Amino acid sequence: MPLALRLSVVSMLGLLGVAGLVQLPLAPPLATRTGAATDRVLADLASQESQQDARARATEVLGRFVGGEITRYFWGGFTGYLDVLGLEAPEDMEARITEAPQRVQLLLTPRDGGERFVALVQADDGIPRGVACRGTGIPGRFSRRGDQLRCPVGWRALELRSPGGHSRG
């Protein structure tokens, strides 16, 4: 163990020992505190955790949607059905697929409102490209810069991972 880490650990243990000897009041863990401010903090933390969980589940589905639609395109065209791709929408989200010539879009809307998720796969000149985004409201128009699709204005791109764990996009 490096010397600096050892000194830090010893110092921390020493401070805790001194606090115990002089009976300094240490704040209890957040979950055991009471009061309106603590309740608000705990509610905010629970909301943030729920939002991160929803974002992770939506990112997984959208990533598989983009990959599946790109594969389907090379085998004859896009599909407007999640089950054809072997996918299901998360149980707390409503899924809506919109098809148009040379493009397909999946919109995931949480039933409790909040952040929405969208993926678009579009073929230009025989080359399919996809992007997944998060935002609020109705997604606007997607743009293209070079070889990449871009999220609508006000929406943020989600980092999609390939099955091997590598980023793509």
C-alpha cells in the first residue's frame, strides 16, 4: 500500500477515535435522519436513481433496435415490429414505431412522463445509419453531419454499446 494511502487511513481512523473519546456528535447516515429536508433529499435521490435506471433500460433497447434494423436493412429492409427484432419495450414504457421509405424510428415514452427516448435508423445511398437520443417533448427533425445522424435540437445523444461492450455510432 503506498505511503500516502496508509497515512490517510491512519489519520482518518485517528480522527474517528478522537471524536469517540470526546463524544463529538457525528451525523447519522442520511437514511436514518428525520425531517422535511432529509425527506426531500431522499426523494430527489430516488427520482434520480429511477431516471438513471430508465435511461439505462431505454439505451439497451434502442441500441439493440439500431443494430437490428441495420442488419435487417441488409437482408431486405427495415421492420416496424419489435418482436421481429427479438425486442420488447421496457414494461414501464410505451413504444411507438414509425416507418417511412428508407427510415424507421422507435419512440419510448415512460408511462410516468419525464424524459423520452428515440432512435432513428435511416438509409442514405444504400448505407444505413442510426442514432439514439434522449430529451423531452416531441423529437424534432434529425440532421446529418458527414456520415453521422444527429439528434434533434434540444435532445442529447445516447452512447450505444455493441454486444461486445464497445461503443458504436
